[in-house]
Amino acid sequence: MRPTLPPDGMPAYRLLSGPDDAGFCRRVSEALALGYRLHGSPAATFDGERVIVAQAVLWPAASAQGDGDAVE
């Protein structure tokens, strides 16, 4: 059975962001391995030097609870 709360007191909703590199991809992959699910589409922008990306992740139980932690 999947835990109803994220581990280690982490929030149900997280927005991961940073340069579009292997480190960012690892952070998203780690969140998915913990049990988070992708929430919405990724975003990307150019800061004049590099591409910066963002991806929201949501703990599955948060979307089912509709308790204010979930973003709709």
C-alpha cells in the first residue's frame, strides 16, 4: 500500500526548477522514484545564458484528498 503522505515531511506539491542538465533530470527522476507523479507540463525559459526548466510533481494522495495541498 502506498503511503498517504510524502516521506520526510516533504510537501505534497513540489516545483522543481533549474538548468536543463543531467542534475535536473536526476532530481525529477528521484521525485518519481519516491512516488511523486508529474503534474502538468514542464516549462522552459532562456535566461540569456542557459535554458532553465521547471516541472511540478504532486504526491498522488494529495490529488485524491483535495485538501488544499493539491493544485488543480
